[in-house]
Amino acid sequence: MNKFLTLPQGVKDFGPVKAENLKRIETGLLEEFSYWGYRRVITPLFEYLDTMSVGIGENFEHRLMKFVDPHTGEVVVLRPDITPQIGRMVATQLSDHRYPLRLCYSGRVVRYEEKGSGKEREVFQLGCELLGLSSTEGDSEIIALALKSLNRLGLKKITLNLGHTGILDAVLRDAGEIREELVDALLKKDQEQIRKIVEPSAIPNDIKDVLFCLTDYYGDTDILHRAARNERFRPCVEEIISVIAVLEEYKVECDISVDLVEVKGFEYYTGVTFEIISSTSPASLVTGGRYDGLVSRYGRSVPAAGFAIDAEALMQSTKSTDGENQVHFVIVPKNQDLRGDAIRLAEWLRSSSFKVILDLNGSYADMIDSKDFFEGDGSFATYGMIKLESPSEIKLVESRTGSIREFSNLEELLTGGGL
């Protein structure tokens, strides 16, 4: 294929069906967010490198898509994450707003991914941020909102995986020069490699015991009671237990598991973290947690918790609604003298929430006699084709049955045609 007709690695087009499903998901989620009092904000697609780097931290900088602004010569980046942008907004433009502040967003983020990683460079996200509330109730609200939002879209068989960065911090606090190597092994949950790294190290024995028995720290919620026996972990475990207690009052529909040594995103978050997964999607549907230190990087200390939804992963897990955006009617005037009547009919139907193709050049006229039009499932036009033969002869050809109903004028069609 001509290289000028291909797309860069990690990006894709969305045809009508996928684009409409994505829009359905976006509309449903934003509406649910608004019911909880979250107000939408819109952030720019790119920002100065220095500004974005403050929020995302050094470890994320290698995943930035950078370019030089031709007007200023400054290095700018395509946003890899929207949460830091909201942190900047809260510390500046929204600094005089009353807390807690509930904000939501939708938009694309762009990240550099290594060739062959299998990850998308461009991701469509929706999310919520709860700022100015540091309590268990704040963590619980943001998690419950994420779960209820997925339930709204018909997802019931989902799993909430809870963690806490304080536990991993305690594990890594005395890791010293083996920290980076240990993090990599933890990410893979490579028990053999962890043992090779840890055994000769000076890490305290109680932490070594944790690392040698990782399976005791992820699984069902019973693990929490065992983990609480370790004094280093007890405050973090108690926070998770408190969050679960509040979630039970929300009556959320999900299974709950815990992973107390989850590495992903641990440098970004500062407290309870969570992930929502489904057996129907290989990717996480939602990731989130508490990030109390982010807004302060922009000069204002504000506790915060939030989540991001991967809309495309969610689209793979929800039922397709191909029929929702199908055309209802095609209107075909026989000649130009009937154009005004055809336009008037199309406008009336559209004002009544029908989707209408107005065929003024006769592109679909011959389809009435074609088998393609009568497939029995309304796949071309859900209800049918309206053919204006003359001011006194109008035919409604029903797509599902092929039957023809005749009317003597537009008024008769509109009042007696069952439209």
C-alpha cells in the first residue's frame, strides 16, 4: 500500500459505527458524571514541555510526543494525560473556587510507545477529579462513581482491584541501589527474580518476607486482615477496609480484589489506588486513585482523587448499538418540481427526531426495485423509502416487508401514515 495512505503506528480511524458507539459512551458517561455534580472542563491538546513535566514527573517524560512551536521556538508536547492539566487549572484559574471541586473531562491523550509494544499512542479518555477532599468518603465517592458509570452502560460483571501506594513505599523504602531492578521484577511479579535480588540485600527481614510471599498480598479481600498484622502496612490496610465499607453502602455491582504490591502508577498516586477490569477486555477499563501531591507541584496544596476511563477498551466490553444511528427514511422526489415538497417533508420528519436522507438527485431511486433494499432487517433504512411521484401520488415503501402504501398528499402521509 502507498505509504501516504497509511497511518502512523499506534493511531487509527473510526468508521461511522465505531464513532457512533464512542459518542454514545461519551454522552452516557458525561451525563452520569453531571448527575453526581461533576462539571466539565476542556484542556488544550498541547502545552509547554516545562509546564507538563511539572505535573507528570521525570519518569513519564520519555513517553512525550514533542515538537517545536514555530512561532516561539519553545518545545511543546501533546498532552499524555489530562489530570496534570486539571491540576494546573485548579492551582491557577480555579484557585478561588469553593472546595470540594468536582470536575470531569473527555478528550484524546497522546503518548510515545516503543515499536512493537502493542499499545496505542492515541487514547480517548473520560474521567473525573474530586479536589479538596482527603477523607475516605472522597476515595469512596470517586470509586463508586466509576463503578456506577460502567453499570449505567450495562457492565455488571466487572472487578474492582484495590491497592495502596503506601504499602509499596514501605516495601521499597530501604531498597537503595536495587530499587529500580526490584520495581521491574515486581511489575512482572517474577518471584524467582525477586528472590535473587532481595536475598543478598540489606532490606529488613519483615519486608523480605513480604517479597518472598507476594501471593499473600494479592487476591481476595481476606488478604487485608493478614496484611494488617504487619505494623508498617496497617494504616494503609485500614484505609482500604474503610473504603470497602463505604462502597458497600453505595451497593456497587462488582467483585472486589486487592493487590497490595501493584507497581503501575505508584509514583503518581499517594494513597488508595484502584483499577476496574472486565473479562471481555484485555486492557483496564478504569484506573484511578488518590494523588494529593500533584496540584501542589503547580503552587497550591490541594488533596485530590480521580480516575480515567479508556473509552475504546470500554467500547469493546459494551453491547454494540449499530441500529441506534441508522437512517429511518430516504425521501426521493421523482423530479425537480417536487423538490420543495420533499424538503418540507424531510424537515418535518427531522424535527420529529427521525433521521432522514433527502435524495434530490435520485441516487437511491432504483433501489426500490433492488433486493438490496428489502433484506428484511431494515439495514438500509429502518422504516423505508418515501417516493414522491407527483403532488397527489406519494408512496411509502416499507423496508422490512417491501409492502407499498399510497397517499394522495403530504398531509395525508403525515397524519395517516403512522409516522
